[in-house]
Amino acid sequence: MDRAIKLTWRERIGYCSGELAQNLIYQTVSIWLLFYYTNVYGLQPGVAAVMFLIVRIIDVLWDPFVGTFVDHSYPRWGKYRSWLIFGGIPLAGAAILCFWNGLADADYFVKVIYAYVTYVGLSMLYTLINVPYGALNSSLTRDTDEITILTSTRMFMANCGGLAVGSGIPLLVAFLAPAAMGGASASTPKDPGAWFTTMLIYSIVGLALLFFCFSQCKERVVMDAKEADNVKVSDLWTEFLRNKPLRVIAFFFITAFAMMSVGNAAGSYFMTSNMHGSAAELSIFMGLGSAPSFIFMPLVPAIKKAVGKKNASFEIKEIKTTEKTKKQPLPFTTSTLQQEAGKKLNFATGKTMRIAQQLYEGVEIKGKGSIGLITYLRTDSTRISDEADANAKEFIKEHYGENYVA
């Protein structure tokens, strides 16, 4: 099957509408939920800040589990696209519940618990969509030019969503608020009903776009069951520890997203509390951050073609042959056995020791019965007994010749 498939623009827009959908729902939460909690719902800033920190820590632990779970699951509607529906419906519901103020007269502790439950649930459901959605593009096609177009279109749609959320939310809240609150010329209203209705509208539109994305995506290249069986939750942390470029990229994204999150969340407070701006002025201010992306992102495919390698050719100038003496590796100790098995075979410590124990106790060999294939597996010594050394030399001499005996 040809993996380098060219997609139609309908398929591209269909896939990228999923990014728009997620931004309409989750960007609303990322940019405006803290403002809503402190200025409308009535949470103390310190309590809200701690809650946001706890949710981010949960995300760090939750994301690898979701990735592993998705890799090992095979839903009937597609390995990745199915989660647009399975996760999309509850995500939209959780987002609406985050902006529900039905507990306005309840005890403060009850309001805090409700905020924790709804926000933690929303964040976990978002991961359940976002992780498989991120893998979906590579299942549509493996054509590098096509993936570049998909990525740039996806980012363009993401910025459309960001603009709709950053600029659209203040205006829509002001429009839906009672006339006595002043409309767009006044500061962003604190009417709970207007905020709830706004989130309801954005969630319904986002859910409709997720359904459209689901209908337009066709998975063509999917990881088979044998590959999926090798995927473990610990893979991410193992790769992170031994892969320096990955750590550099991770540091970049952590820094970039941290700065972006602070900027997005602080913008609403700055304009309303420091500048005393109107809803219209807040809308303009929050939309300015999306402007550069609309200029740059459409140019990405052209930039890639201009600076990427085109019909590159290489010539071998010289070949040098040298002799090197390589010392034989030392026998395994328990710790070096575990390290090498983890590095070369991606084995967990427990699996390594179970296999070693089986080799020590004996393996059934046809015609010879059960035979132990290794000496005792738990040791901190690299010493070889004189008897084993003599037997090994005799075996090498007999099968390979005197020249191979040291």
C-alpha cells in the first residue's frame, strides 16, 4: 500500500477542523477560565492558582498513560479518529460545566471541590482527544510535503480558533449580558449567565467541528498490533533520559508554552484591572497576539521548499581502512545486565530478571531435556572461574582453531 498519499483540500480542512474545534473549547478554558473563577465564580486567586498547578501536574502523569492506552486500543471507527467522538462529547460537556455557576449560593468549600472536579475532568478528557489527534495526521499519509501542508494548515486553523476565543469571547459575553451592564463599551461583564451561554455556544460549535473532522479523516497507515505491544508507559521517560535533543526540544516547548500561558491569562487582568478597558478594547488587545501567525503560517510550505534539500547528491571522496583492537566485554553483573537489557531491548527490570531466572533454572532443549544456560544471575563480580575459563578455551580451540585462543 502506497503511504505517500496526496490529500484533497477537503481532507486537509477536515483534519485541521479538529484543531479549530479543540481551540474553541480548550483555548477558552486556557485564556478565560482563571478570569472567570476569580472575577465571576468567586474563587480566591491563590486557591485558583494552586488548582491550576495541580491540574498541570496531573497532566504530566496522565498524558503518557493516554498515549500507551491509545496505542494498545483498536476502536471500530478507527484507531485515532474514534477518540474525536469518544472524547469530544464528554469534553464539550465538561467545558460547559466549568462555566456553570449553579452553586453560587453554596458553601465556599463546595464551590472549590466542584471547580477541581470539573477542571481536572476537562483536562483529562482534552488529553484523550489531543494525543490521538496528534497521531492522526501520520495515519492519513506519510508524504513529507503533504504533512508540511497539513501542519501549516493545522496551525493556521489553531490561530483562527485562538482569535475567535481571544477576541470573540469578550464581545459575545458583553452582547449576552443584561443591557444594564453596558455592552461592549463597558468592561467585560461579570454576569454568570452570559459566560455560561458563551461557553455553551463555543462547545457546541467545537463538537460539531470534531464530528466533521471525524467524517473527513480516513486512516491509511496505522501501527500494527505487534508494534503496539512493545509500547509501554515508561518509554517516554526512558527516551527522555537518554535522548538529549528531545530534552532540548522539551525545554523549548515548556518555556514557550509557559510564557504563552502567562501572557494569555494575564492579558484579561491587565486590560480590565490596570487599563480599565472596555470589552471591545479587551477584544482587540487579546486578538493582537494571533496576527503574526496569519502572516507567517501560510508561508511555511514555501519556506520549506526554498531552504529544504532538493535533489541533494553526495560524493565519497576517500575511504580509509584501519585496524582496531576491541577488548572483549566484561561478564554481566546484575546491574549491567539490567542496564543493557533496558538499553538494547527496552526491557523493564522485572522482565529482565524473570528471563534470566528461566535461563538459570533451565530451558527445554529438544533431545537434551531441561538445561540451564547461564550461571547464577545475581552477582556483583566479573570474575570467571578457572574451570569455566579452561572449558571456554577448549571449546574455542576445538571449533575455531588455536589462533582464536588468547
